Amino acid sequence: MTTAHHAPGGARPGGRTARTREAVLTAVFKELGHGGFAALTMEKVAQRSGIHVATLYRRWRCVERLVCELLTDLSSDVPLPDTGTLPGDLRALARSLSAFYGDARMCRLIEAVVSAAARDPQAAAVLRSFFGERLVLAGRMVQRAVARGELPADTDPEEVMSALGAPFYYRILIARRPVDQDLAESTAIAVWAAARAGAYASKGNTNSNSGNNKTNWRSNIKSTATSPTKTDGAD
């Protein structure tokens, strides 16, 4: 989830293996921007990178694993925000997501990774691991918020961060519309409000106060959804 858009592997240490990896991942990134995942082949990556195709097959075996490694590379060095408040952290991270996916090449990348996961079991495992690790890391923001007393003690950090990311992936993969700063702002506000109301309590927690908070939250939603609305022209 980087906003720098540096060449993949650019910040990595030297050596022949590192240079090969950098050249290959940079070529994958450019090929995705040029023709998308459907047109991506090992041969095209080899031609653009100058690395022999046999080396690509030996190390990565297929384009699915290439795009997964590219996503991991681009997202590995992103610092988490620490503004001092959870609303500030959520807004900062949402803005970073918006900036990242505001580049059409990044949207093509996540599309490619999801497509790769559907084709290749190892790519699927890489994708699960990738998002799992990032949910845990980003969850530290929620843990800090709990420690500050901003959220209920039983708030599930991974559920909060999943809720923050979900609207972006829905917009990209389902609605097929661009992400923007308006989406970032509305998502951060909604997740903060829901988290504060106890919507993301850990499922296995039996704390009575938390249970009451979540019951009250659900009751409020249900009441709002079932209450009659006044139509135009009604008395």
C-alpha cells in the first residue's frame, strides 16, 4: 500500500539476485500497465526485463506468482500512521489507500492478484498471507486506540481494518469505478463510528458491557431499518 510508486525492489540491497528480481518485477509492473493481466506472459516479462525466460520459470514458475510477489514488494515498506487518535489514523490510512489505488496501474495490479489467486493455489495462499499480515500490522492502530480508551476493550483489530479496506476493493473489483478522496473520508468516518459503537467486538468475548454495546448498536440499526418513513405528500 505504498504511495511512492517506486520501481519494485528499488530500495533493496545489491547483488545479482536482487538486480534480477528488481528488473523482473519492474517489467511485470510495466507490462500490467501496458496490457493488463490478461496479456501478461513470461515471455513478455523476459523480453522487457532482459532476464532469460528460463530463469523466470525456474524462480517464479508462472505469472500468477510474479504478480503476487510484486504486490508484496510494493506494499512491504509502508509505515502505519500514528496521529495520536484512531480517527486520525483511519483517515490517514484511508487517504493512503486512495492515493495508492488512484493510479490505474495499482488497480490493475490488485485485479491481477485476485485473478491469479483464482487460478493458482499457491498464489491464493500468498494472497491470504499478504492480507492477513497487513491486517495484523494495521491492527496495531486499533490496539493503541483501545489502550487510550477510545474503543471498547474487546474490539477486534482485524475486523476494524477489514472494514476500512472493504469499500476500496468493492469499488475496484465489483463496481469497477475509480477510488477517490471522498471514498477515503466517508469510509474512515463510518468505520470510526461503528468501532466506537461496538460493532467490531470479538465474537468469542463474553464481556457483558461489550455485549450490551453490540446489542444496542444492532437494535438501533434494526429500529432505523424497520421504522416507517413518511413519503412525499403524506399527511
